[in-house]
Amino acid sequence: MHHIRVLPPEIVSRIAAGEVVERPASLVKELVENSIDAHATEIDIDLEEGGKKKVTVRDNGGGMSPEDLPLAFQAHATSKLRVEEASECLFGVASLGFRGEALAAMCAVSDVEAISRPPRQDVAYRYRPGRGEVEPAAGPEGTVIEIRNLFHNVPARRKFLRAATTELSHVLQQVTRLALGFPSIRFRLTHHGRKVLDLAGAADLGERLRQILGPEKAGELVQVAVDGGPDRPALHGFVGSPKLRRGDTRDQHFFVDGRWIRDRLLLHAVRAAYQGFLIPGQQPVCYLFLEFPPGGVDVNVHPMKTEVRFRDPGGIYPLIHHSIRQALEGAGDPSSGPRKSPAAEGSAESSPPPDARPPDHRTAEARRRVERAAGDFFSSPRARAEERRPPLAPAGSRASADPAPRLGPAAPAPRQRPDAPGARRTRALQILGAYILIEEQDGLALIDQHALHEKILFEEILRGLLAGEVIRQKLLVPEIVEIPLDRIVLADSARRLLARCGYEIEPFGDREVAVHAIPMIFDSARGRGDTAEIIREVFRWLQEEGADVCAAEGEHPAGPDATAEPYRRLASLLACKRAVKAGDPLQPEEIDSLLDRADLAEDPRHCPHGRPTMVRLSRRELERRFDRK
């Protein structure tokens, strides 16, 4: 009896598709790479429902003949490798695609239609794999591929797709990477017909970075350039000054022969190069391109071609490390203010084309007016008195505040606990810049100020998220926060979610939001300073998991319990960002406020991550330590 069976071709195709097609962004990546390999100079992408319902990619490239159209959708069929030289060509592939798997994989999990017309041909041709033969059709020069109903025949895979806004943000991330790798090509992205991204063809990488980052951030980039040779790669690109730091590595981009990749060796080399320029935990920004001589890199490692294998990894690390260090040291004092770099400079004779400039010039002028008004206000005596207000305002303070809209039943306020930190205190003081020492009636208590404040804020924020009872404080001058390009599409979801947290935001230009109100519990000089970071963290959380929560609430409002766990993670994130840190000096009234709020907490003994907030030492233990009894 045979226990091993050969799988039928349709099952094999679906399994193979799982390696290549993960989500709509995977479709866009493969199709756009094909367009680039076809020498297209303009590429249009249109999506419906974030690409889950439909993905359409149009280009003005070389097109396909009616004879080649059916072959393009067969497994392991490609025009980019010659069979007689395949073994040698694999180590010198100049094109982005070469495996011949992507189109066949798409056909296995979706409905595909292609219309293509080569140059100087009068008629285009349409082909629907598995649903008919090649037939004449109307169409411009180039190729149009339309993919509908992704994973319609694989329900288990379709369940793993996220909300439409989340999928759209991943598509935008992929398109941005491809636009960085090929700045001369024009990219347009629309969602349900609405323009999301429009990048005109740029003269060079510096101009493309100005389009994506804006002139202000591009001005903080420093150029890196190292010539290559017959046996060594060339390196060029830009790295960010220490001012342009991040909390994660998502803005570290590496390209090998135009192909975006992820590599631990390169990440480590960049991180090591910034030692002494950034404090631990901060991540630099970089856009680095490596160009290898033939045979220097193996790209046939990963089905999605996002990993490579270097022939001489020992030579890559010092190349990256030394080049970045030299560029940073040659850029001068990083604290001396914004500097012009090649990415921000433009000659008077050749100004950027209109599409390469910021989308809305009124945004920059409005921002300058807001900054001037803010400077006038915060230099006033009233503002200085406001800054001196203790940042740890007592719980329940409602002066000059508006309640956020109620979105559910209010949670009951917790009763005071006799075992709370400081419940039996007589005196308290801060020690070592991180702990609060309390004298109690029967001993001493040592409190971690960050852990305790984090837990207090966590409970207050979570109650507001679940019950809609966060009290907000209006800002006299809105704060403008810049959002990464691939996350700004989540602005509508972020606005609704932040309203539950006590924030009030609205879009401000094409890549910024204006903050008009903050939670009352954050209303202090310390809290206001964290606003931009918190807003960006919420957008990041939305991109990774939160957009699905917001979408589920809108479609199936099942009450607070249905989304409690994701909101716990969000509340923990906000509390950690906002809580006082080790090293922050606290005034006596701030210590009293912190301990008073701890008395009302449900469980002040552990932070949201499970660490203890307090260590107690009884009188008996003290006497035993000193051999008094």
C-alpha cells in the first residue's frame, strides 16, 4: 500500500502560490517588477478594498505578443533567462524577476485578465487564464493586468487578510520601495479612483527622496558614495543625520542591483556605524544601494526575492560601516541645526518639476503661521505658568476640559485599596532619580516611578478606550505631526480611535495631521512634549493590527469585550510612552499626586508588563538585617 501520493497540479499551484502571494501588496510587487523589466516609464496601480477585491496594474512597457500571452501564465515560464545559459545567468541576473512563478501563482488563487499590446502593433490582445483563448481587444501600448477576488478559492488564506486600510498601507509601502529603486519611473496609485500617491519621474535618487520625504527631512540626509571595481561592489545613497532618528528599523532601506532586500548583516553594519551618534534604542534612517559585479551576489535565495546571499560578506560589512562613519563625521556637528545635503539641494537653473514639489504649498505656509503663533503664546507669562503645572495631575481633574463622546457604558471608578503603594505612607522622597522611598507605619516601601505611573495611566486609558469616558483638553494652538507616507492612509481610522483616547486630530495637508485636543491626564508640559511620538505610535499600531479592530467595530459592533485585548495592547503602548521615565526628577507635589492616584488603581502592584511596581521592607526585616532582634 502506498502512503506517499503525488499531489494534483491544482493543489501544487495553490501551495506554490502561498510562497509568492501573501497579500495584495505581494501582487503589486510582482506585477510592478514585471512592468519595470518591460522598460515601462509610467506605471499606474488601482485598488479596490485595499486590493482584496481588485488590483489593476497598467504600464507603457514593451507588451506581449498574442503567442507569448498564454506562456506568461505557465509555471516557470520566463523571458528573462536563456535556457542554454541558465546555470550561469542565475548568478548575474540583471532583471527583477526571473523565476517565472508569480503570474502562475496569481492564477491559482484569483481571477486574472491580461490585455497587452506591443509597440507598433495595431491591435491589443486579451487573455483570461483558464477561461478562454487569446482574443483581440482594444488597449494602448503596454500591458494591463487585472486581478480580482484574491484567495476566493482558498477561504482559509482569505481570512488572514487584514482591513482594507491596512492592506492599502502595505501596498503603499511596496510601491514606495520600488519608486526608490527606480526614480526615473512615474508611479501613480489610486484606491477606489481616489489618488493616494503620484510620484513624477525624478532625475536622481535625491529628487525622489524629496518627493517622498519632503524637503525638510530630505535636508537631514547625508550622501554616501563609494566607487566599485571588478571584484568589489559600488555603494551609493543617503543616510540620515542623528536628528532623523526612528524607534524602529522600518526606514532603513537596502537595495542590491535595484532590488529591495532585508539583510541582518547590513542592518548590523548600519547600527554599528551610528554608535556614538545615537543613544541606544534609537534607529537611524538610510537609503543605501549596492551594485555588484557579475557573480558577486546570489539572488536566487527567497521566492519573493527579498533575501540574497553575498559571495564575500566579510567585505560588505566594513564597506557599509566605514562609508557611513566617514559621511557622518564629514557632515560636521550634528547639533548645529539643519544642513543642506545633496538630497535637499537644487540648482537655480533646474528646479524640480511641479509634481516633485510638496503636494500643497499652502501647507508649509500654514505650518509657519502655526509655529509663529505657538512661539508667541508659549513665551507669554500664562504659558510659563502652564508649564510649571505638575505633570501628574490628580485623577478626576476636569477644569477647562470637554468630555470625549460616550461610546459605551462608563466603567465604575475603582475603590481605594489599603495595600496600594503609599496607602499607609507618612513620608516619601525620590532617590537615585528613578525610585520613590516611602516611610510607612510598619516599614519602608521602594517604588519604581516609571512602572507605577505606567500602570496608573494604563488603567485610566483602558477605561476610556472601552467606555469612551476620557476627558480631553483643547489646545490653543494645534500641534502639527508628520506621519510616514505609507501610514497616512490610516488617518480616518486613527481619528476615530484617538477620539476614544481623548485626542482630536484632523488631516493637515497630504502627510500631516493637526492635533486639536489631548487627554486631560496628559495635559502638562511633559505630556504635550510626547504628543507627536504618541500619535505616530498609534498610526504604527493601526498598520500592524489595530485597523482590523476598528473595521470590525464598524461592521460588527459587538461591544467592548470583543476588542478588549487589542485595546489593552494599545493602552499599554500609550502608557509606556507617556509615563515618567527613570531619571526624570519629581517635585514633592508630583510624588504626592502619583501616590494619590495609585491609591485608586485597581492593581497598582504590577505594571502592564507584569513587573512589580513596589518592593516592601518591613520593620521586622530591617531589625533582623541590623541584628537588633
